[in-house]
Amino acid sequence: MNKLTLKTEWRALLLIVFAIGLCIWAYPQLPASVASHWNFQGEVDGWSSRTFHAIFFPALLIGMYVMFIALPYLDPKKERYGEFIDVYRLIRDAIIFIMTAVFAVATFYNLGYDLNVGIIIPSLIGIMFVVMGNSFGKLKRNWFVGIKTPWTLTSENNWNKTHRFGGRVFMIFGLLLILSPWLSFQWGMPVMLGGVIALTVGVYLYSYLLFRKEKKENRENGVM
């Protein structure tokens, strides 16, 4: 189901090794206090110690990697993972790549490199949403990965249709994230908030309305 080989794991492992190597190389050069958070306008509004910065992200990547390996074995529907294991690994690697890229951008910014974090980070996260959204239609019903509502988890048809719809919403939201930094604050913030609302409420509502439609059709056809 989830056989680990160099062919399946090299991308994730390479990213983790890169993050650890960057940590070792950059740590002596980092200032004692490093920027750790930026607001919507790309301005620093959070700080942490260089020790926390250097240790937290590599440790987080390792923890996420181990978690993604373990999840298929903990899932009551573990037998389904064999049907979409390549997509599962693609989503895992996309998330680990974005986390590694964020760590790298933050590290080089704190080393004095002239990087526009307000544009780079939303663009990276937007790309991740596009990649994930493009893959959602290939996910099969499980308890850990995908759009989990009470109706997708109990209906194969609801799961498939919601993920095809949700995949398109994810991709649109990703494109909005990439676009938002180039807009003025007055336009960029509403665009991003609108995308968040569509992503959460819209997909959840779609799944519920689909459930109601299926229930009505089953009742009309005499199916309980």
C-alpha cells in the first residue's frame, strides 16, 4: 500500500536534507532575533530567536514526513490508499516543498538578502493550492486527506463530486493568492477573504446540497 523506496521518497528526503543543511550553514550568520512573520502588506510583524527559527522548521518537516508515512496505516479505510498513493505522495511532497521554501525565504531574508516576502510567500502557497486542487479529483474516500464533511465520508458519490468541485475551488483560490499581493490592500484583502469564504463555506455547502439532492432522489425512487 505504502511501500517506501528511494524512488517514492527521494523528493521529500531531499527537501528535508536541504532544510537541515541550510540550518547548519545559516545559523552562525543569523542575528539573535529574526523576522518570523509578515502581514498582508509584506511588513514584518513577528520575531523569534534564531535558535527557534533554525530548529523549528527542520523539526516540523521531519515530523510532517513521519506523519504522512503513518497516516495510511492509522486510517480505518487504509485499503483505499493503494488506489491513490501516487496522488497522496504528490500532495505530501507539495506541502513539504512549500514549507521548505518558506523556511529558505525567511532564512535568506534574515541574512540580509533583498527578498519581497509579501509576494513570494503568497505565490508559493498559491502554487501549492493549485497543485493540490488539480489532484483532488483523484483522491478516494479516506479519513485524513481531502475534503472531509459528514456527507463525503458516508457517500462515495458525494466524495467524488465534492472533490471535483472543491478541486476547482482550490485552484481558483490558489490563483487568487498569487494575484493578491499585486493588488492594493483595499482590493487584495477582500479578494483573499472572499477566496477563504468560498473555499470553506462554499465547498461545505456544496457537499450538503448534494447530500440533500441524493436523499430526495433516493426517496422518490423508494431507496432508503
